[in-house]
Amino acid sequence: METSAIIADLVCAYVIAVVGVHLLVGMLGAVPLSHVATMGVSAYVYSLSSTRLGLSTPASLCLAVFASLLLAFVFNLITLRLTDQVFSLATFGFHLLFFSAALSFTQITGGPMGVKQVPWVFGFESDLQQTSCCVVGAIGALFLYYRIWRSPLGVIARATRDELEFSRGIGVDTALIRLQVLMVSSCLWAIAGVLLASVTGYIEPSSFLLEGAVSLLAVAFLVGRRGSVVRIAVATAGVFAGPEILRFFDLSTDRIGII
């Protein structure tokens, strides 16, 4: 697979993940640290079900998304009454729990060796088909973000973010609003995790480190609370594709001199 195609596919996957992060940050004011762990759970579910259970890749994708949604539902019940600061700490704890489990349960996850020979979603083989699939997924995620941001759900969620007690006072079910946004974000993270596993063809615990969660959060904060789809796409491409593109340039001290 060409390097440029891999970079494009990874950027599209990260765009989908950033959309999910920005829905929580921009609409609810919450700062999650478990999005990479959710991507890891979906990636492992997809990889194990397609390589060891023998399920088809579409069925494995559906199973991964379902596992992510179920996880988000249970996590929301546990953290229902937590403040935003404690919620962030709880998501950080979930990330640590996922990383420890991925390393420890070697018979299931492969431990540090991970899972190899992960098939591509829908059985695409050519670079053009794979990249087209990723681009369509990224555009679909951006369109979903655009629609949710301007929908009644988005308006009520932002009002809840700014005036929580007032929203509760007028009868808004703030718990349901947070659950809906969290479920949508988890679904996007699951798709992003499956795409990452498909593009690389190999996953291991170190593929889902906390640095990745911080990088995605950084992009979400760069976009700002009133983010546009263009700013999300440009910021994600700059943060994740920029370092890879710079590898093609010769920046040795012989050319730029010693500073």
C-alpha cells in the first residue's frame, strides 16, 4: 500500500475521531480521555471477530460498533452524577483499565504482540477503493456533525453546557442529552478504531496510548467551541498528516545549517 494512501486513510480515520471528541467538548463542555480506549475496544472486537471467530468484515464492524455503544451506555450510567472534572478523571481511569487489560489478557488480545493480519472492511483490496471508503466515512462524519450542531439536540446540549441548573429547572432531561451525545461520539470512535485497525493491518496496546487521546483533544480545542467542518478537517490534517509529510523533506544540518 502506498505511503500517501496510508496517510490519507489515517487522516480520514482521525477526522471521524475528532468529530466524536468535538461533539463532547463543544456541545457538552466535557473533556473525555477515554476516546482512544473506546477506539481500541472497537478495534480489538473487530480484529478478533474477523480473524479468530471467522465473521465477515461487515458483521465484525457492526459487532464493534455495538460493543462501543454498550460500553458508552454502561459508562454513562456509572458517571451519571459526576461533575465535568470528575468525569474527565473517570474517563482517564477507563483508559488505564483498557490498556492494562489489553496487555494482561494475552490469550485474548495477544498482549504486547497484538493481533496481526487484520482484514480491510468490506474486503476492499485496491488503494483507491480503501481511500475512497475512508474519505466517504470522513465526509459522512463531518456532515453528521453539521446536522447535529444545528439540530434541536445540538441547541439544547449547548444550552445545557452553558446553563446547567437553568436547563434542569425548566425540565430539560440533561442526563438523556448527555447520553445521546455520548452514544453518537462512541459510534464515531468505534468506526475510527475499525478503520485504524484496517489501515495498519495490525493492532497492539501501544497503538492506543494516552498521547493519542491528548492529540485528538488538542485538535478539538484548536477548532474551538464553535467549530466548523472545514476547521475540523484542516486542523486534523495539519496535526496528524503534517509530521508525516515532513519526513519526505531533507532537513539535515548539511542543508539548513547548525542553529
